Amino acid sequence: MKIKGTCRRCGREFLVEQVIRNGGRCPWDGKPFQADYAVVLVDSLRDAEAAGNTLENALEKVADIEPEFVLDIDSVIARIRDHLERLERGHGT
Ligand SMILES: [Zn+2]
């Protein structure tokens, strides 16, 4: 999964994998995205990429074998969307 983001400081887009490689710093301005929790940030971004890949691949397989059911889309996406929207709204929410 190629998760993309935008730096709140310099406004430039990046791939999460660039931030992981860069130890939690913006690949453009070089400053840490979260100076106090850089390790937690990098670990969590790595987990999100890996888990995203696993989820994508698993759902692709399920769809490929065409089982006799449908899956509730919100049950897969809603809470993920909630966290991303909280991140988008910013600090203190
Ligand atoms: Zn930046």
C-alpha cells in the first residue's frame, strides 16, 4: 500500500515509505514530524503500510474467488476513515 501524505509545514506531498526511511522526518524540509515520538511514529507508519498490504491482498483474494456473499464496506473502512479524518482535522481533536 502506497500511503501518501502532505507535510503541514512545507505543504509538499510524500510517500509514507520515504518518512520511514528518513527516520520520521519530512523528506523535503528534513525536520521531524513528531520529535518526541519519532520511534512510535515510524513503527506505526511501518505497521500501517504492512497491514494495509495484508488487508488489500486478503480482500483481493476473497473477491477473486467470488464467494456467495457481500461484505459490509463500512465495517472494513469506517474506523480507518475516522482515524484519518481525526488526523486531517489536526491537533487537539
Ligand atoms: Zn515538510
